[in-house]
Amino acid sequence: MAIDQRQADPNRTLELLWDVQAAPTRGPKPALSLRQIVDTGIAIADAEGVAAVSMRRVADELGYTTMSLYRYVPSKTDLLELMVEHASRTADPPAGLTGWREQLRWWANEIVEVYRRRRWALDVPLNAPPMGPNQIRRMEQALRAMDGTGLSGGEMLGILVVLSGYVRGHAQLASTLADVEARTGTPQAAWDQAYGRMLTTFVNPAEHPTLARIVAEEGFEGYAEPDDEWLGDDFAFGLDLVLDGIARYIERRVSPE
């Protein structure tokens, strides 16, 4: 990804995200809108990936000069932040959810779905914690699920970081695997076959006793091969482990032994 030579201003980015920037007082009436620019960037990223997004490419798509875009978006960094923000909206939690665990399970699945629809968002570097209204809304949803558990605000934030890390990490892996053929020119099945050959040919009981036993017990059969890599059994299994850990922490924290 090309480096934007225009330095980003975090406070300016914040104002753009929350749409509180001052309107120009002089000059002709704007012919473009910030939303047009952001939507065009998203359309390019959806079709070709985030590497294809540049101020020049967006300007060309809109039929304007590159310099005209800088009147609305000061840098490519700002554009990418705005694209992620506008692609990050999640639905409202279903009314029937009860308990923090089911609410967090719903939340985690919603976030994975966002990443599945907008895989390019995983390729946008994180410059700061979430700052936009849609991302803060997502944050509020997760924190509200834990409100009333007896945990402190700091503990809830720490749990949110752990859960977010798991969800993003799984989504990153699923996205990477989905691109194997495009990236290497070789189908995923061929890579799976080579991995199976490695397990049966090069893993041996003398050097890898535990792994060799699991291979012999056919522990790899069907593992990490769900119908949907994004929301398959491996994601659900890992999510249950994370939620079990949170449950144990809440139990120990609220009712110490």
C-alpha cells in the first residue's frame, strides 16, 4: 500500500468521522460530498481490494481532479479511516437475547460478518483505537452486554480487547485462506493435500510425540474445514473458549473463593 505523503491530523480525522468539520464560508458551492468520495472508495475496495484505493483513483472515478478531493478529505489516511467507519455499522441486538454470554456471542458473530462483507477493512492499518460513531456504537454494544456483571469499567474494556482480538484474528485467517488461489495460482485443495502429506510423512513420534498421536487418531479429519470458514465450527469452538474464560473470570471476580 502506497504511503500517503500528506500528514494526517488525528483531530481533523476525528472531526471528519463525527461530521463536525466547519463548512467552507467562501468559494463556490461544493459540487461533491464527503459521502460520495467515501462510497466511491468503498466500491473500489469491494471490487479490487484496499490496495487499489488512492486519491487519484477515487478522483478519476468521480470525474474530478485529485486536488479537488483534498478539499474534502485531507489525506488518504483519512479516506481509509472513513471507509472503515462507514463499513462498520452493525445491526441492533435482537430483543430476545438474555445474559451477557449470548449478547457477546451475537456481537462477535456480527463483527465477523462485517469483516466477511468488507474483507479489505482487515488490510487497513489501525492508527488508533476506534474513534468513529459506528465503531463506538459497536463498542457500546459489547460493554452494555457486560454491564451488571459486577466487573469494573477497566475489566470490561480489557475483556473487549481480548474478544475483539480473537474475532479479528479469526477473520484475518479466514480472509487469507480465501485468497490462497489468487495469491499463489494454486487451488486451496492442493495446499491442503501438501499439508496432509507433511503430517503423514514428516511428523514422527520421536520428535513430535503429541502431534504424531493426534495425527494417528485422525484428529485432523474435518478440522478447520467448515462449510463457511468465517462462521464455521472452528470459530464457534474458539469463541466458546473465550466466553468460558470470561465466565470463569466473572465468577472468580464477583464471588472469590
